[in-house]
Amino acid sequence: MPTCVHQAEMSIAIGLGCAMRGHAPLWRRLAVGAAALLAAAALAAALCWNSIFEAALNSQIKLNPHSRAYNDWVAPSVPLLFDVYLFNWTNSERFPEEIPNLEQLGPYRFRERRTHVNVTFHPTNGSVSYRTQRSWYFDETSNGTLQDNVTILNVIAASAIYRSRHWNFFKQKGLSMVLAMSGHGMTTSRLVRELLFDGFEDPLLDMAKSLPASATGGAPPVDKFGLFYGRNNSMDTEGLVEVTTGELGGIPGQILSWDYHKSLPWYEGECAKITGSGGEFMPHNLTEDSLLTIFMPDLCRTVHLEYEQSGQIGGLPYNKYAMTDISFDNSSRTPLNSCFCNGECGWGGVMNVSACRFGSPSFLSLPHFLHGDPELRDTVRGMQPDPDLHSFYFAVEPRLGVPLDVAGRFQFNVFIEPNPNIALYEKVPKMLFPIFWVEQRVKVSEPVISELRTVRAILDWGGTVCACAAILFASYVTIATCCAKKSQYSKPQEMIVSEKPKDEAEMKLNSIRARHLAASPLRHDATTPPRTDTMLAVLFAIAVTAPLVYSDEEIMKNLSLVTWAHAVNNKTYLEAALASEVSMLEADIVLGQVTGKDGPPVPIMAHPPATTSDITLADFMTAVAQYNNVNPKQKGVKLDFKSIEAFEKSQEIIARFSKPEVTFPMWLNADILPGPIKATTKPVDPDKFLELGSKHSRAVLSVGWTTAHTGNNAEGEYNRDQIGAMLRLLNNHRINQTVTFPLRAGLASNSQPVVLDLLRESKYLNSSMTVWASEEDPIEVERLRALILTVGLERTYLDVPRELAAKLKLPTPDVNAKH
């Protein structure tokens, strides 16, 4: 495309020059002018196509009564099925001597109708509040009937005993007598319709109406008990929800408050935050490093789904994000989840929701204790976890953020433990008792898939179509004004004189490119045909040559002036970056093979999961060194190692360019510690990295923390434990070379005190921070600006999108320094 862009610009310039000098008919001059304008418009559309598409897409999915998405949001047209599986207890009469044997029954299938009601818009903050009314109708395709008789644990008795665990001896003995007198046993056998929606009466429920709230946990009085009693046709099941509309920017459907709560009253710290999607609108441009953050009212919390795999549905690509073995962990293995531990937290893979269920002994897990501690399955028989049948996931089209296949699955369990003062539970084991699990599966229909394929094709090919249109119009300008009148111009010098003059920046870029191609081992000789990726190379060159150019003295006083080329992982990008005005070339290193060649893995330039490249680390460094040998303005490299194995295999290559006579900057980068937001990427071994990195004293060590791509970046922060761990590592390895700390902008802006401590404690290493951000990162600009100015521009590298850099409004030298 870039070659086409350059050709279009030159054709327009030459064509207009010819038209001005010649005496072509008026209609031809008008046609040429119109074609030139159309070529410029098509070129602009091609270069900005992703932004144009994103704006058009956002206008369609905004939540307002006039948008296309609104009606489907208010009353989804996609068929919804709600499947319930009950665990029938077949040997209850021999409990606790025998392990409970559970037989799965079902599914008992219900058709669900879901409608958002009481919809109220709040234009001042760009939000909408609503309640959700859900209605269920029994479906005859069920594997069973509502008249089936099922035996389950007596949930009412279990809840009463659990509530009494902190009572004194006499109160507990009184409860024991009440249970015996009212005929309560270990189990209850009921019809399916009674267990689910119809409910059944119980004397304990009548007694509970006369008890104070402190004894019932604040649970509202009810006349019947059922697992879903009172939910059918109710508008209060999920509470009042407030989400963004997208009218003020961003993605619609992102939760702001739930049931009048801005944060969850049952938890503290990060666990109390109400964030993420309401489950209906997903972020766009998802990657393998992204987390899918969803708030789930039934769990009373936000959960993070991790990338699992990619695939296709009906020709559409998808990324699958699923709950993992730590999604429901209550801190037994995951310290980040420790704030969810509000009571019993003895098992991994389960979630204690008793705090938001009026103190009932309620625990949620994935069906059949999938990803749960093996101990959970040892206390019952009949659990057969299968990831294909029991996982919870969202399969999302990554560019558009549209869910294609969703499986929501949860299992409800009741906690029981022995109580010496209550006869019914005197000898029971401490365990989680499965009661039922539910499944809600939604897949988009073929007509929707077909429409999405069209939308995705527009996204993928729209820019190319516009670029071709620009070439077509530009070619018309050239042919119509020059080629047809060529005989009028006998002196070729006239064409040169009238050509649009190049400015100084373009002439310098061309001279650098010419010198580089003469010296580079990657150059093509005159007989070599143009490569098919030349378009991409020139586009990259145009994109990275835009920044202002400053002197070395100015840059030393203001490191934020350093400019970057990213992911320089192939020959084409390398040539374009070397021909540009950027200061630093950032590239990724993995172990793999050169394209088309066999042999043992070697360090190559590629980003995971890629394992092939057209250039090795050795060739990359050689090309950079040869460029720097013939150019006064040196270009540095930032080598981002994705594994300790790649770093170990690169030692000999790094050593060749660490000698004193090699003067261009070289950074050795790796994420060596887990960061504030859980990422799926495993940190590079910190001890090995620092041990090997310290051998290259000329190199700058760029050591940071793993982070995930998530909307929570706006609220996460680096903490003192993470900063302390980094400082201890540097001290333990006696690091005495220059160090820079890559800090994610959204997190760093929330962490000013600890960041200042980090840089103060490492000042003896001539330390700095490298503030970086992705395009979609949410960032408090003013807080970030305050941090950068507090740290000082002489200690802050800035590697962020241009739009964010402009918003920061950092001091710069006089613009006359521009070339």
C-alpha cells in the first residue's frame, strides 16, 4: 500500500503541474481535479480505515432507543435454554457411614424469556439503569418430567445449622430439639416442580418469620422454599443494574453499579470492585493476552476469563476465554483472591458466596467440581468432570467483540460440618455437598454468522479497496494530463522542474534509505524484482518517520523525546525502521527456525506464538551495526526476550555487540516478575536473566512485571511487595549497570508513591522508567502527567500511542528543531 501511496502522491503532483502548464480543455481539467480529490480522499480513508470502521461500529452498538443494538438488548431474539441437572442421593439412609452416591438427573429444560424493564437513561454520565425480568417455561424436550421424585440434602436444615455455628451451647441444643420435633432429617424427597420453581412449605420457614434479623442473616421471610422459588417472572432477581451506554465513548454495557452498590459490601480491596462487562457487550480487538472481565450477579463478584484457544465457527475466527483452575480459588493457591475469602476457604476451585446469600452455606463451583481440589470429589461418588461438558466460556470474535458461542455453567453446593451439640449433624464429615448444576448455552444463528462475515470482510478489506481506488484515480490523473499530452513537452527537464518540490525531511529520508541499502546485507541488487511486501515496508516507514527530530543534547535532558519502532521482527520492518527517524528499534526474540530452513532452534525475531521468521537475531544485530557504522545518528535496539531459553541461546550474539568499540544503545528486556494484574504470560526466570544480563555491562537492563490486557488497568496499581521484590533481586545479584523499569501507564499513574520509592532506591544504577501503553489502555492522563513530571523528563522514556502523548502535553524543545 505505501508504494501505491507514494505513486498516488507523485502522480497527483505531476498531473496537476502538467495541467497548469498546458492548455487542456476545461472539462479535462475539471475531471483531473475531481480525480485528484477522489484519490486523496481514498488515500486518507485507506490510512484511517480502522478508525473509520471502529467509529461506524460504535455508532451501531450504542445503547440508545434509536440504535440498531437497542432492541436486541432490551428483548434478545436469540433462543435461550436453561438446563437444570439435579443430583439424586441414592444411599442417604447409610450416611455418614457410607460416602454419598449421587446420580445426575436431567437436564430439566426450560425456555427462557429475558427482558430489560424499567429502563432509565442518565445522559449526564452516559449510563442506563434497568432491571431484568426473566420468565421460564418447561420444555418437553427435557430428559425427565416435573413429576420426577428426587432426594437431595435437606438444605433448610443445613442452613439453620450453619447459621447456629456461633451460638452458645443452649441455643444449639434448642435448635437440635426443634429439628427433631419438626421431623427434619438429613434429606428431603420432593417432586422436581417443588424443588425448582413451585417450592414447598416447611415449619422452619414459619418459625423464621418470628426471629430477629440477626438470627436469619437478614433474609426476607418466605412462605415456601425452592431452589428457584420466587424467581420466575420476577424483576428483582438480578437487582438494579447501571451500565455505560457508549454515548460518551468506550464500550457500552460496562457495569457502573449493581443494586445501588458502587462496590461490593461483602468484600474489601480489589475484590470489592464492581467492574467489567455485564455479559452482553465485549471489548473489541481482543488478543491472546487479553482477559475477559465480566460481572456476574449470581456470583456477587467480577470474574476474569483467560484465553484458552482459537478456532472458527462458520468461517468466523474466535478467541475462547474460559474460567480456569484459579477463577474460583478462594486464596488457597492464589493470593490475589484472598480478599474473597469470607468464611470457609479450605478448597481451591470453589467460591464461598454465603456472604451475599444471607449467611447460607452456599458455595459455587464449576459442574462436577471441574478444576476443583481432588478432595472435593473424594467425599462423594458420581462426580465425573469433563472440560467439554462442564467448562464456562465465551467464544468471541476478537476484532468485533461479538460472542459467537457462550456456555454458562455453575454448580450449587452446600457446606456441612460436624456439630457436637446438634444431633442431626453430630457425625457428619466436613464437606461440600453437590445439589444441582445449571447450564445456559447460546450460539449465534447462521443468518447472524453470515452478516458478521460480511462485517468482518468490510473491516479486513475496506482499507485495501480504498487504497486501490486511490491508485486508480491517481493513475487516471497521470494518464489524462501527462501521457496524452506528452508531445507538447519536448524537454524532459520541464517535468522535473514542475514536479512538486521535496521538503528537507523527505530528502533526508531518501538519502538515509539510499545509504542504508548500499551498506545493508538485506539489500536487493538492481536485477532483483521488487518484493511483494514492499508496500508494507514503506507504509511502516511513513508511520514511524512522523516524530520530530531532536539533538542528542536535547534528548539527554528529556528522554520522552526518544521515538520507537515496534515489533521489528522481519527484514521488511527492519529496513523501513533503519530508513526512518526513530531512535530505538524494539524487537522480540524467541527460539525457532528461519523460514524455509530446518535445523535446531536458534534465536529469531518473532513474537509468540510464532516460531519462524525470515531473520535471526544475529542477522538483525549485524544489520543494525552496519547501519550505525555509516550513519552519524545512532539507532539503539531493545531486545525483548520471551523466554529464558531464548536469552540463554543468545548470549554469544549479545557478547559480540557488548564490546566497548560498539557504541549504539542496547537494551535487554524481559518481564521477570508477576505484576499487579494477573497475566497468562509466565515471567522469565528472574535469577537466570539477571545473572546472564549482568555479564553484558554495556547493556541497559530493562526489567519489568507481567500484566494483562484488561480494562482493570485503570484501577490496578503496582504495590510495595512487587517493587520490593524487584529491588531485592537487583541487590542480590549485585547489579551495577544502568537499569530501566518498564511500567504500564495506567498502572503507574495509580502508583506514584511506590514508583518514586523504586526510582529513589535504584538511583545508584542510573535508573529510569519506561512508561508504555497499548492503544486500548484506560489511563488517567492528568495523574500520569503528574507522575512523569515528578519523576523528571530526564528519567522518563515514553513509549505510548501518539494520541496519549499529545494529551500529556509534556514540555518539548522549540519546534524549530524539526527537520
